[in-house]
Amino acid sequence: MEKYLSRRSFLGVSASAAMMATLAGCGGSGSDDSGSASGSGKEGGATLSVGSAYAPSSYDPANCSSAFCLSANSNVMEGLYNIDLHDYSATYGLADKDPVKVDDKTYEVKLRKGAKFSDGTDVTADDVVESFKKSSAEGGMYVSFLSMFESIEKKDDTTVTVKVSIPNFSLLKERLAIIKIQPKDITTDEASAKPVGTGPWMYKELSDTSAHLVPNKKYNGSHPAKDKKLQIDSLVDATARVTAQEEGSTLISESVPPESIDQLKSDGCKIDKVEGFGTRFIMFDLDKDPWKDVKVRQAIMYALDTKKMIENAFSGLANIPTSYLPKSFSSYHKASVTYKYDLDKAKQLIKESGITPGKIVLRTTDNAQVVAMGTQAQQDLKELGFDVELKSDQSPATYAAIDQMDSSWDILIAPGDPSCFGGDTDLLLNWWFGDNVWMKTRCHWNESAEWKELNKLMNEALGQSGSEQQKTWNKCFDILAENVVLYPVLQVITPTASWSTNATSDGYAVKGFKGIGTTGVDLTDVRTVSK
């Protein structure tokens, strides 16, 4: 996935095609089939329309890696618990009570009374058991997030028994939220094409450019759909996305280009700017010199003029990291080493390392901001004596080249954001630094003493809580900052536009909407308003 999962490709659409998809699929907020509001001044009953910056691929809830599909699925699928992406807290889903502790490694979770799938079938413990098996299957996207679960078994029709390998596991609800519950008999192909869930919305029609949802009449939870229809359109082209928002074809638009913020504000849109985990990170190939030397890696970090990058590529909508986590996160700890532009220090570290800078290959994905960062990095590293060849390509091609392990690259700069799955600290650490492809075949750090110490600490923290857990995570943050094998260069601020404080020219707005600091939008309890 381009923004936060590098193994996903997006389906591009042209500006004109995207606009046609939006206007034809949505018909404007006030068209009849789109659910025009019945009467002035009423809440709900119209079309809740969203312009997405991404394109759909597989919707399979057990292995979904698409920014578009993850966001759409959040309205359709429930876990036993869900994640509130505004603050990453665990909320009730198909379970409307906390887990009951049987012993230090065993818990029981009871399903919401009367819960049904949108097709009318009852939700049973068998569905939960099978959903866990699918989500934790070998080779799946979520395996590393779920490795602490020894088993999830049926106790009775409405209760499951959860066994974990870590005594007093402190993140139980957060990790159960990863597992989205679907009917036990649904096939992977069926789930990929059109999932069936228990959430407030259900899919009516899906295409390569849009998702059309209607209320799930079988939903019996606390957050029912308030509108007649939910329309999510893929508007990868930023111009098309902004135009749709200006014209009122969409009521909510994600990932607003920085240069369009003032215009949308003057049109009457509310702009939410949220600090999140989303990073533009750097990674070194530790399988080759000179990157095996930590002083050289640190020199690169000091040589990057991050302040200029923020001004030129992000129009100010990013921060210079002082830790692996942004300051807005509850587990934030200022790292033992922080990096800001210091060319003299960078040159001194190169001198201490004893290397002679030479020709290197800097790869980036084709994300426009990242390409701009790469171009500047090329000039910044020239000041250290490096002759930098810049290669930019689509995300799949970039990682395919890296995964060949032919030493044809030196440094990568790319976007990443696993916080779309949740914001617990271990999840965010595990995504890149667990026993996985990033450390084994991309960065080649998994044989080092530092990596082994990091993973030992990560495992210790899972059985801890409170200040004890925080101290252990602080040690992890320090190891990452000191070694900088894969580390954030910038932490981005996510802008989202909505017709909230004002209405479109057709008289429609949304109520209850707040932006989030990751991909997608959170539509819990959001509804249209006719003014």
C-alpha cells in the first residue's frame, strides 16, 4: 500500500474519469436516488458522500491492505472490539462488555445479544473462531499482530474462550479489534469481492472506482447509520478530489493537498489538520557498506535539511521527529538521540567513520512529496561527498527491486503508516521491526545484537502495563533512534475537508465529523444535515 503498506499498488484514475465516477455514482448530495433529505433542517436521510485519495483492491477483511477498502470496511465490519481512530482507544464492537479474565492467559468474551449479519443470519461463536483462523493464517497481513493468541475457541454459541501466550496481556482488546468477524462459510473470493458484516452499513454495489453502501437493517449496536446512502468515490487525482469537494459532489474529502487548503476554506469547508503516526521514513541496506556503520547512517540523518523539506514539499504540514512516535501519542518519549539539520556534525561523523563517500542509489516511491524529498536529499548528500543516483518508481516496483536482494540500492525514502490498523505502541513497532520481511530481506538488521535486544524488550512490554511498560518502550525508542536503520524523517499532518460548519450550494452539510491522523475517514455517528 502506497501510504502505509508498501506491498500494495493503487489503481490510478484520471481527473476526468474520477470526476465522472463521482458525479455519475453520487448524483450530487441532493439527487433522489442518492437520498435527498426530506425537508429542510433535518438530520440524516441524504447521501453521505466521501472523496477518497486511494483506489480499491481486495476488500477481504482477513487480509485487507488497501487504504480505500480498510476505510470502507470500517463501516461494514466489526471486531469483537473496534478502534476509535481519533484517539486509538478500544471500543465495544460485537462484544458489548470487557473480556472476563479466567486466569492470567485465558479470557472469555460474550457476543452482543441478538447480533446478526446483514444477510439476516445470527452471529455465533463459530463465526468468530473461523474469522480468527482466516486472519491468522500463515502468510497473511495480520499474522504478526496476532502472534500472541494461542487459540480462540467456542465455549457456547455466544461465547468464545481466548487463550494468549503472554500473561496479563495488556493489549487484548486492541488486538482482538484486528479480527473482523464475517460469516464462517464465506469464501475468500466472496469476501474479497463483497464482504458481509455486522456493522451499521452494508455493501450494495462495488466497482473499481467507488463503493455504494446502504444501512444494515439488521444492525443492533450503538451506532446505527443515519443516512439513506453512503457513497465513497476513488479520486486519486488531487485536482479531481478538490473539485468534487468545491462543487459539493462530496461532503467529505480526505488528504487535501496543502496548496488547496486556503481555497477550500474560503469556499466554506472546515479543514481538520490532525497529527498522526504517518511517516516519510528512511531505510538503509545494512547488507552492504558503508551502511553497516552506524556513524554513517547518523551522518545521513544530520545532513538532511528536514525543515526545508517541510516547507517545500509539505507546505508546513509535517513535523521533525524527536522519537519514533509523534508527540501527540500517549506513549511518546523523547529519544536519546534526535536529528535536525547539522551539516558540520554530519561531516564530522563521516570523518570519524573513516569512509570515503562515493556513488550511491537513493530509491523513492512515486508519491509526489517523497519524490520532492528525494530530490532534496540528493542535493543534501552531495554536501557530504556522495554522488547520488535518484530512482523513483511506483510502490510495487520499488519494493520488487529491493526484494531481489541484489544490492542495487543503498537508501530508500518512502511513506508508511500502519496506524490504520490501530495505534498501540507494540503494533507500530512490530510492523517494521518484528520478525518479518522488513528486517530479514529489506533492511537486513535481524541478525544484529541490537535487533535481538529490541525484540526482547518489545516482548517484555506486552506483559507489562503502566509506567513499567512505558519504561520498556522508552528503551525501544532509544535503540531505534541510536541505530536509525529505518526511521522517520518526517511525521505528517493529515488535512481533511468537510462541509460541516457551512453547507454546499445545494444546502447540505455533515454533522459529527472529525478528521483523523491516518488514511481514510471515521464516519461513526456522522450524518448529513439539510439546511
